[in-house]
Amino acid sequence: MKRFFSVFFSLFLASNASAGLFADEDPDAPKWEEETPQLPGFPKEADLREFFVSATTPHRYFIDTASLSVGKDGVVRYTLVVHTRGGVTNITYEGLRCATGQFKIYATGHTDGRWVMARQSAWRPIENNPTYRHHAALSHDYFCPIGNPIATPEEGREALRLGKHPSVN
């Protein structure tokens, strides 16, 4: 039940933030500006750490721990590797914006080891539905505990190693 309310609250914040309902209190405060991400090296099997999404998902989800970073803009960036039940592997370089409950796909990985920039790279709300449940899990359980981004990549790697961030109940 606690997890339900946490996910519900995250979704509420994300939907209202994207709708512009939470305007900056101070009009003179600096506006958030996204850093230009640098694409990481292609993931190596030895750097992949599996994480739990749900008991009902047929896929296996991994983070390339070597790609994990936290920008000065507060965005947690990582390479996601998904092995589907059908034997397909999907690789994406993504970001989580914890403050607004959003995610963004920057690039997709191809089997020949190269990155291709995403055609539509926009911030989208994190939704706890079957298609994007992994973003909700990454945000809530690993990289955005209590709605705040992890401070360092090491903190994120430790959360993955433990199976959840220590501050998540």
C-alpha cells in the first residue's frame, strides 16, 4: 500500500509539473537547463547489473553500471539493456529527471555496437504501466529515492547491488 501511494504521488507530481501547474515561486530564479549528455561506451556484459521490475514482467532488465552518471542538472543517466522473453535485446541510453518524475530516451543501441540518437527525445512522465514499469522501478526503488536524485553513481550502483536504495522501505 505504501508503494502504491508513493508511485501515485510521483505520478501526480509528474503530471502536474508537465502541465505547468507548479510554476517557479521566484520569477528571478534561474530556470532549469539540461546538460548536453555525452553518449557512453557501448555496454559490456561484465558491467550489467540486473534489477527487479515486477513479478509479472516476462523481460529481464539491466543497467550498465559503467554508464551511470548524475549530472549537475540533477538528471540520472544510464544505459538500459532489456532482454525480452522472445530473445530480443533492446539497448537505450536514458535519463531520469527525479524532480519532475520524467524520463527521456537519448539514443538506442544497435547490434553492431553503435549508438543512434533517438528521433523523438522529449521528457515524458514516468507511468507505472506494463510498458514503462521499469522507469517507475528505477525512479522509485533505485535512482530517485524520496523524489531526489542519487548524489553519485556509486550510490546508484550500491542501490542496484542491494536490490533497492537503502532509504526505500
